[in-house]
Amino acid sequence: MAGEQQLMETAVVAFTTFFAVVGPIDVAAMFAALTPTASPQARRLMALRGVVISGCILFAFAFGGQVLLSSLGISLAALKVAGGILLLLIGIDLVFARSSGGTSTTREETTEAAGRRDISVFPLATPLIAGPGAMGAVILLMANTGGDIVAQMTVLAALMAVLVLTLLLLLLANRVHRFFGVTGMLVVSRIFGVLLAALAVQFMFDGIAQSGLLRG
């Protein structure tokens, strides 16, 4: 029972974190704004390519992130504190409805993307879906499993669920934008921003405790 409860907690934490840092609703709204003249077929192709490419990027970080950290001599405790700080900043941006490079495009990137016909790689795949926040989150969550294969599969399943949800919302981007409106999207972002901020603080607490800095 305890193992099932822990896996459920891992799944909820992973899904909440990925949903907050990827922001499928915000991505769909940005996609609709950047493809007003594209044909339905072109939109579907761009949406599919963007999600597949971003998925490859995030899964590469999921499987290779810990190797990279080990080669750089970065401990899990340091990763938890640094990742917690990054996620906390993203959570604060979501709560106060501010745009940053962590989960969205910067003003310069949006301007550059507006002149592109195919936005599947940039800015859709990265940085909108596989942005710095999502990359950091997948490494942190995978490292936090302690090498437990089942827990890692749970994290990857949560990532896949968010990517599939993102694809569905991209395919329905115009409808999603009209349904939620600006106010609705901000409400959803703020709710997940609060949850993400709380998770980020917990990651930092765990990292500090694991580092041994507070031992007497």
C-alpha cells in the first residue's frame, strides 16, 4: 500500500510539474496566434512535429541528464536546490502572469517567430514546449526517483501524458483559445503556479537537508 501511495504521489507531482512548466493551454494560445494564416493541414503537421521534436529533447534529458550531472560533479542535493530555485521563479511568473524565458518565448523570439511559416522547431518545440523549465524539471524528477525503475517509468508516463495533452490542445488551438479566453488561461496558470511554487520549495528543503549543511 505504501509503495502504491508513493507511486501515486510521484505521478501527481510529476504531472503537476510538467503541466506547469510546459503550460499546454498557453502553448496552444501562442500557437493559434502565430499561425493565423496557415491551413488546417499545415497546422496539424506543425503541431505533430513540434510535439515529437520536443518529446525527443525531453526524453533525451530524462535518460542522459544524470550522466551529464555526474560528469560535471553535480550532486543530487545541489540539483534539487538549483532546480527548486528555477521552478520557484517559474511558479512566481505563473502566479503573477508574467512572461519569462523559462516557459515561454521572449519578446525577441516572438518577433522572430512571427515571420516564420514553419514554427514546429522554433519556437514551438523549443522553447515553448521543451524550454529550460521543462528540461530542468525532467532531470530533477528523474534524479529524485533514486534509481527506482518503476518510479522513473511513472515520471516518464506523466511527461508523455502532458505531451499528448499538449498535442490535443494544439490540434484544437483556436477552439481552446476561444473557450478559455485570456481570463480563463490566467486562472489555470495561476493555480498551477501556486502548486509549482510549493513543490519547488519542497525540492529546496529536501536538497538542503540532503546536503548535510544543517548538521550540527
